[in-house]
Amino acid sequence: MNVAAINPIKKNPNIPQLSPGDTVRVSVKVVEGDKTRIQPFQGVVIRVRPDADGSGNFTVRRVTFNVGVERTFLFGSPLLEKVEILRHGKVRRANLYYLRGISEKASRLKESRRKELAPEIVATATIEQAPETPPPAESAETKPETT
């Protein structure tokens, strides 16, 4: 008997396509007694392990007060409210475990230039561009006479 046949795992629709090196903000539902709140966890994705059945997990690392903290989140977890990708890092490895041994400043990754942009960035870029106006035509009074 297969567990996936009895209880199929549903992938959380609030999780976008992640890759190692991405800086993400994960909003996690935290239950304290009878109260529920949203707690953000922002860091760099150091590992993504997808499975064929939609389960799998990803690990996010952050350094706070010179202490490294890693959290592993499941793709099918209902406790993940949303995952925002803040920037895409330029990496050449699938697992970024080497970030554990270097300092916070040295562990910063270069940003990769991907063609797809977030809709918010595209919207602000189109608003900031002013429409081009043709240059004013010169009148006869301002032109010097040539003889």
C-alpha cells in the first residue's frame, strides 16, 4: 500500500519556482496557544530538493547577530502563507553548503540578470518613464540672421 495513493500530497500554490541562491522571504504561520500569527523568515535558499510527487523541501539560511540559522520548509506544507523572491543570486552549484563556513559579508551573492521581472518592478518602471516631447520649434526671432 502506497501512502501517496491514500493521502495525495498537494503542492502549496503560494510557492513560486525556487532555485539555489535566491533571496526569499518566507511567511510562516505560527500557532501560540489559541492565537495564530505570521512570522517572516528572510534568507538565501541553499538547497532545493523537489520530489516527483510534489512533496520535497527547500532550506533557507540567514545570519542574525553572527549566528547562522537554517530552516527547512516543505513544499506541501499548509503552514506556509507565501514565499516572495526578493532577488536571484548568481550561483554555479546546486547546494550552497559552502556558505556555512564563511562570514555574512563574504557570503553575499552577486545578483543574476534574468529576463523575467516581478510585476511590481515592471509597473514602477513604466510609471517613472516620462513621455517624450518633441523639442520646441525655433522661432524667427531667436535665429541670428546670416548675410
